[in-house]
Amino acid sequence: MSSPEPEDADLPPTRARFVVAAWLCGLSGILYLDRICMGQAVVPIQKELGLSNSEMSYVLMSFTLAYGIFAVPAGWLGDKTGPRSVLSSIVLAWSVFTALTGAATGLLTLLLVRFLFGAAEAGAFPNAAKVMARWFPPTERGRVQGVMLAFSQLGAVAAPAATAYLIGLAGWRLAFFVYGFIGVAWAVGFWMWFRNDPAQHRGVNEAELARIRTGNESESQTANPSPVPWGAVLTNRGVLVLSLIMVCGAFYTYFFYSWFQKYLHATRGVENVEAGNLTSLVMAGSAVGMLFGGWLADQLSKLADPVRGRRYLGVVCYLTAAACLFLGIRQDDALSLAALWGLSFCAMHVTLPNWWSCAIPQCGRHTATIFGLMNGLGVLGAMASQWFVGWFTDRQERVFGLTGRDAWDPMFDVYVSVLVCNAVAWWLYRFVPLPEPPEPEEV
């Protein structure tokens, strides 16, 4: 007697993976909402706690340092146990530390809380990459990556204006308490709904599972991968160049995430609420870039040589970003400056979904761990940027007696140069696969 056919064998594919995409969008939005709100609070925190620009740069760097240190361990844990428990735990943790930022009483408590906040956030994108690799076929990843990353920028868009409003209404301390509660609901809901293996989710039928696993065999099983071949990883050209791209990109973006509102206040006389609105305008440019870049990533995947297409795209976008930044700093009114820098942010962020589309296959079977390494190394650029602004502006005033635009504007020649370096890095990228472990011999 033949075995019965599965009940859903002839049914159209379910769409549970798109619900997963919605969860990832929520994760990404909350990640950047909680991260970017700090930039809007810099001025009132400095005023209340009496912190200099250099001291504030240490506070900003404490988050970034922890983000880099814990990216690989959090990614390794996701590879070992699956992203469900890791993502649920870290979102809950960083929500607590967001709220505790509002309870800081001085430099030391701010340093500690922001360090722990960064440690918790470190595992978000490495484990999101693991979810992406397990739940989506390569032909769908570009759009999902683009939409997810666009939501991160929507969180960044909302954060400055919303935080400025909350600070004006109730002070910077209450603003952090409000943001601290948002992630708790996400963490509980994700834990209850998500499963590490789509085959174990009751909302996935056989047809959808077959579609998910099309061209995705390396992530079709939930068994722990073999040990990471660190020697091969740390000498792999593809891994090294993608890491360099992340370092230079983070150096640029973290000026806007950390210091842009202070720049507007110190050089253009822009007050807190208007500064929040202008920052949101720049962040909106990045959201548009993410969406377009995600669509473009799927189009490039259809080429005979998609890596070559992504390389050319990276070169063009980073040179465009450098040109817009160069022109923006020469504008006298703040709105024109923000508009040009929004275009710069847009061009730069078109490349990010394509970076993910290169990075996930470059990681091989160790998606979360090696992605965590490459993404985590971006903190070198981020910390350098956060420190550089504080050091440069304090030095301009202390040594040369310069203030306002005379103190701040010369440093943007460095940022333009870094964007040009990233154009060169994209030109140098080549996909070099990591060695796969030998298959076990049959007994």
C-alpha cells in the first residue's frame, strides 16, 4: 500500500517567510530608533552633566566598542543555538539598557550603560543574516534585505524628530525610558512565533519549504556547522575587502548618527527641534537608498556575473556620495546642506543591500559568525569617527581659538577622502569562497 501524499502537496506556497521579513523589519527599526536617539540627546546631556565634546565622544565610543567586541560571540552563538533565542534575549537586554540611559548620573554611569547597550545590540544583524540565509532563497534576499535595512533608516528618521519632541516635552531622561519599552513586545512576540528551521514552523507548507531551499542547501539543516576555519577567514581577500568597506562606511555614517545635530547647533545656529527635522531629512535619504538598493540587488543577481555588477555599483555610489558631501559643506543654509547630504547618504546606502548580498555567500556555512566579524569590524571606523570629531573640534578651539564653521568644516575633507577610499575598495573586491569541511565518510 502506497504512503499517503502530504495534504499540502498540491497547495500554493504559504507566505510565512514574509511574516519573518516583517519581524526583521521591526527588529531593524527598533535597533536604529534606540541607537540614533542618543545623537539628539547629546546637547541636553552635555548641558546637564557638564561633559565636554571629548568626554561625550568617549560615551559614544563605549557603545561602539562593545558593539564590535561582542559581534562575533553573538554571531557564533546564533550559529550554534539558532537565532530565535539569541535575538529574543538581546532585544530584551538592549531595551533595558536604553531605559537605564535615562537614569545616568554622570560620565561613568553613562559609559557603563552605553557599553552594555552596545554589547546587547551587537548580535542583531549577524543573527538577522542567519535568519535570512535559512528562511529566504538567494533570489529573494535582495528585496528583503533592502526593506529590512530601509526600516532601520526609518527608525533613524523617526528618532531625531521624535526624540527632540520628547525632550522638549519631558526631558531627555524620560525619552530613553519611553524607547526602552518598545523592544520588549517585539522580543516576546518573536520568541512565541519564530522557529529556527522553517520546516518546523506550522505556517510553512511543503511548497513554501521547497521554494525557501531552492539554491539554499547549505542552510537547509539546523545542525551545528563545523569549526570556523579562522586561518582561511582572516586571509581571505573577499572577507578582508568587505570588512574594509564596512570600516570606511561606518566612519562616514557615524558622524550623522552621533554628531550631526551638534554640528548644526554649533555651526549653523540651528535649535534642537529643527536640527532633529534636518537630521530626519538626511536619514530619509538613506531609507530611499536602502529600498532602491534592495530592488537593485535582486536585479544584479540575475546577471551572469553579479559580483562584477555589485563592484561597479559600489564604485559609482561612493564617488557620488563623496561629491554630494563635498558640495554640501559649501552651502551656507542648513536646508541646502541637509538636502545634499541626504543625497550623499542615499547614494552610499544603495550599496548596503548589495554588501549583504556579497557577504552572506562569502560567509559559507558560518553565516552569523563571519558576518558578525565583518560587520563588527565596522566599529573601528565608527569609533574613529566618534573620537575624531570630539578631538578635532576641541583642538581647533583650544589650540587655534576657532569656533563655529571655522572649527568644524575642515574635518570634512577627511570624510570625503574616506568615501573615495571605499570606492577603491569596492573595485578591489572579489568573491573568494571559503574552504568547506570534507563530508563525513559513510560507514
